[in-house]
Amino acid sequence: MNDSLEKLRQRLAKFAAMRDWDQFHSPKNLAMALIAEAAELVEHFQWLTEEQSQLLSPEKKQAVSHELADVLIYLIRIADKLDIDLMAAAQSKIEINETRYPVARVKGDARRAEEY
């Protein structure tokens, strides 16, 4: 895991431990919290046009940044509880996707892999 992500993981683990929250931080509970935060993120974009979603007001952008942070925090906590290196997992998944979605076949086309 890269250094800054590892430092954040450590800080989050300490934050939870100091509050005796590890008892609540099972992978299942953290996954449920993550999806709730992802839904809160989506609410900020609901009913916006594509253009509006790219031109957020400073206040809306700040609110979105807080929701993104919540999603990241729960993601890191789940990975920590399951001893998953997120950076390695992401690199591996990118390699899989490069094989599943070769540029020559998918460029400019957003279908799922099984639809090609």
C-alpha cells in the first residue's frame, strides 16, 4: 500500500480503536455503511444534467468531497479488516480490465464485457 494510504489506514484504525468502535466495524457493517455513503453521494447528482454535474457550485463541490471522503474511509476500513492491500487490488483489477476491454475492440463503446 502506498505510504499516504497506509498512513490514512493507520489513522482510521486508531480513530476507531480510541472510540471502541472496532466492535461495530465488521466487514458486513462497514460494507453497509459504504453503500449508504455512496447513496448520499449519488443524491448530489440526482436530476442534474451531464453539464450541471460537471459544473458544481463551490458549496455543492464541498458537500460532494465530504461524501467521497466517507466512501473512501469505509472502503479503507473494510480493506483493513480483511487485510486487503487496496493498491495491489486496484492494480490487479486494472490488469484484468485491460484484458477484458482491449482498446481495439471497445474504444468509444461503453457496453459491459459480456456484451461484446
